[in-house]
Amino acid sequence: MAQCEANYWLLQKLMPASEVRDSWEFAVERAKGRWEVRIQITERMRYTTTVQVFRQDADDSEWLRAPRLTVRLYHDAHLAEVLACEEHRRLNVKYSYPNHKMYQADEKAQFNRFLGEWLRHCLANGHSLHEISLPVR
């Protein structure tokens, strides 16, 4: 739960004005060039928001594709939980091991930790690709 709470606040930092905007794009510097990361709202409800978090690159190789995470933000509880990653739909909290899809017992927790690491990396090494407009006073 602590990881989901941290992910919620990291997403809030990366998604300013989320009540009026639907997407955010960032350039994240790396050793050779940069990645472009996009956060896209796919569903808004009264107490939740669902977003896609993904990297969009032309240089993705076949053996190492950038993940596309589906994340639900629970605004009343201040939590953000990974629901799905690419073909891994509706992740269970815990899996028996071994299982037919060979998921680790803590597969969902690993995706949530990955999301947190990725969001922290975006905050530390990225910059927005959007123009910033300051309110007129």
C-alpha cells in the first residue's frame, strides 16, 4: 500500500491540472538520446481516474519493448495501482507458484514498484514537452 500511495503522489506531480488536461508528455534524458514518456487519461469517474503510462520511441527493439501500464488513481484513498501491463490484464494481488502463466507470486507488487521507479526517474531526469502558461494576475 505504501508503494501505491507514493505512486499516487508521484503521478500528481507529473500530471498538473489533471482536472482540465488529458495528456502529458516528457522527454527523459538518457546516455544516448532521450525517451519520450506519455501519460494519457483514458477514463474519469467521480472517485477514480484511469491513465495509460507509456514510453513512445522509434528505437524500441523487438526483444525490449517499452511497457504500457494501465494505472488507476483512487482519489479518495490517495492510491495509484497498476491494473495491467501490456498483455498482462487484470493482475491478481497474489499468485500461487507455479501457475500456468508463470507469474511470480508478487507480480502485481513488482509492477507497482517498477511504476514508482519509472515515475521517480521521470521527475529526476525529465522535462515537460508542453509550453507552460502561467496564470495572469
